[in-house]
Amino acid sequence: MDTRVHSPAAALGDSGIPITLQLNGFSHTARVEPWVTLLDLLREEAHLTGTKKGCDHGQCGACTVLLDGKRVNSCLQLAVSVDGSAVQTIEGLAESGEGGGLDPLQQAFMDHDAFQCGYCTPGQICSARGLIAEGKARTREEVRELMSGNLCRCGAYTNITDAVMSVLQREGLAK
Amino acid sequence: MNRFEYARAADAGEAVRLASGSAMRFLAGGTNLVDLLKENVERPTKVIDIRRLPLAGITATDDGGLRLGALATNADTAWHPEVEARYPLLSSAILAGASPQLRNAATNGGNLNQRTRCYYFYDTAAACNKREPGSGCSAIGGVTRIHAILGSSEACIATHPSDMCVALAALEATVRVQGPSGERSIAFADYHRLPGDDPSRDNQLADGELVTAIDLPAEGYATHYTYLKLRDRLSYAFALVSVAVGLRLDEAGRIVTGRVALGGVAHKPWREPRAEALLEGQAPSQALFLQVADSLLLGAVGRGGNDFKIELARKAIVRALRQAAAGTPQSQTDKRVA
């Protein structure tokens, strides 16, 4: 299905609290119970399943999205409390590159084989996008430290660092 | 997660009004509360969302200090130019904690009020006087690697998990709160409680009281400071032991005043004014720093699995004092210690 088509409220009926998100550039309205997390809303209601549920406790980073431009763990955000915010997921990044293509980070992860099973990859890429926007990492050591909220059980860290460094270098941000 | 009512407050007055008369929790960044809701450790009937309150500013105070809004995120605080320039100890401590994603969401008020990460507190099948008063303490006699060596009681040996608070203790910050009976200020040293016989209360907040800001005094120890954090892995782990040090040196290199706070060792950031007094008027030396460490650790007791922390803390205190005196603070990127 086309995940960009958001049918307002239909999926959850009339109960719950109405909220509106700017979701990958599209306005998305829904009714949610207070205990629904942003992660569950993204996956179960908006059918944006690129954002992964790993530990569901903020410890692994697989659910990382950009909330109003900043990387956060979507499993620890209640959907009602982020009403009115802009959310960017891996699906949104996939169309943000030049000419609507892949984000340069996505291409770099492919070029550097920065994944094995790939389950952590959407969170890693969203986190790396946030890291670049923050502008605090210029060296390998700084990239490693500031990517430490994303765990990869395969241990693909070296290639992930290579991929992030290559984009920093291309954008003239590496030291 | 239990079901709960949700209410959104527009200002501090409304938040305090909404808070009256029910088992409620304030929701800000959510990074600790939502986790505790999922674990059924916190079971409020009402959650009051305060994230839209106008308390995210970082502004100068009349006495030359800095006011950190309760809703400023940990990341915005750590990277704020005034904090970086004047209170680098605080920046360093914040950046030693959690992960970038968590620091982007977590707020300053929430950092103060986060709850212990004691495994038995999180495990609702275990006895825990903090979670369920009177039920006992499964940590005592259990796995105690992360537990307290100072200020604990037979009711509770949990530690406060914050890094930020250890720096705030050394900086002698003030916590500003608003509640049903108005506003008041609490000295940071008095804010968190020792467990005593009621570990269910982590701090001195009364029912319905809300943290609105943290005030930093003018003295920020910007030249001679360090935040040294020792943990089981180099990133994204709670401290086994951490040390925040701020020193003021005179032109001859003697210590005018010194502040030392420990993290990971007690129910609250641990300070000992008598240990700090030893520093006054003295030239930095290994012998002096050992004396300060011994004084800080007076009365420290292990519970088996955490016995190692006493010697670890002693060495960390000496190293941190040396780093601060030399003006070579611990890097939070290059963290290996030989």
C-alpha cells in the first residue's frame, strides 16, 4: 500500500484523543488512547514499519525517528504528547535525497556494507541524520560516542562508522 | 501499562491545579516515566502533560548566575553556549549520561526526578520498599554491583542514577519549585533524600509540587573542573562511580575552595563538607587528595557485590582532583583511563 495516504481516524474509530502529526511531510490525523506510544502509532496505525521495535525501553535505538528535527526514541514518546509535531521516519528520509532519491546516508550504508541483519539500520540511519544536524561529531571517536544510543547486535559498528564518516567528509564536516 | 487519564497543562499554575487529589505523574520528556509505566512500576491514574509549559528557557539571573528551565532538554542545556563556557562541569556530566536520543528528549526537571535503576525496583515480582513500602528489600543479599556504599539503610540500598545531578551538587545549584502553597527554593544538597526508613520518597517535593527551574550560582569552576565517570562500558551505561570536582585556585596555585560530589554510590549525589574543607588553602598534592578521598568515604560499606566500589571511588576521587587541579578535565569522547 502507499504509506503516504493517511486515512484520518478510520483505523481507531471514535474513541481516544484526536492528534495531528506532520508525518514525513504529510498531515496525519488520528485518535489515540493516552497510553499509545509514537512507535506503535507509526507502525500499527500509519503502517510505517521501517521504524523498528527492538527493546521497547529506550535502550537499543532501533525506534529512532526525528521529532521536530531531533533524534529521539519513539518508544518512549506518548503519541498524545507529541500532538502537532513533525516526525520524520526512514520512509521520509528515503525520499529526501537529491531528486527525491535515497538520503546520502542510506547510500553510504549500502556502499560500506554497514549492516548484517539490518534490523537496527533504520534507527542507525535516522540517528546518523540527527547526528549530522547537531554538528557535534567530526572525528571517528566523536561519531562512535554520538552513535552510542544505537546498538547493533551483529557488531557492524566499524562499517557504520565508515558510512557516517564518508557522509561527513562529503559534506565537508569531518575533521 | 495501566490505563490512565491524560490532561495537558498550559502553564505551571494549571499543572499544579490539575495535580491535586489523585495519583498523578507529570509527563515531560517521558524517557523515564514512559519506561516505568510500561514496567508497571509507576501506576498513576492521571498523567499531566507539562511539555508545553513555558519553562524551556536558559536565562541569566540577577546575581550573575544562570537559570536552567525545568523543560530545557538535557541536550540543549549541555550545548548551551553559556553552560559550555561558564559551567563546563555541567556540560561534561550531562554528556557523560544516557544517549543522544535520550538527552534530546529528557528534561532538566525530569533528570532530577528520575528514579533509581535498581533491578529489584524495576522487577515487580521482587520485594522493594521504594516501590512498595513495607515489602522489604530484595537487593540486600542479592546482586549488588550497582548499589550504594554510602548513606544506605536496611530499608534500601538503591543509588540515584543521574550524572547531571552530581555536577549540580558540586556547583551548589538551587531547585525552584511551584506547588499548591506557592513557590519555594530548595538547596541542591537538600533536594534528594537518603532512604532512611521511607525510601519511597526520593526527594523533598511535596504532593503536587512541580520543579520549574534550576538556578546555578555565579561561580562555575570553569577553569579547574572535571567529571570523571567509571562504568562497565565506555558509553551509554550508568556510573559505577563518578566524581564531579570544581576547584578555585589562587595565583600561587593554592586551592581557595573545592567542591567534590560522588555519583553511583548513594541515594543522592554524595558530598562531605568536611572533606571539601581539607582542600582550603592547600597546595594540590597526592597526599592531600588521598586525605580528601578517605574523608569522603568515611563510613562506606559494601554489600558484597559492590565492595570494589570503595577502592574504585578512592582512586577516582584522587584522579579527579588531580585532573581538576591540573586543568585537564576528563574528555567525554576519549574516555579511556589507564
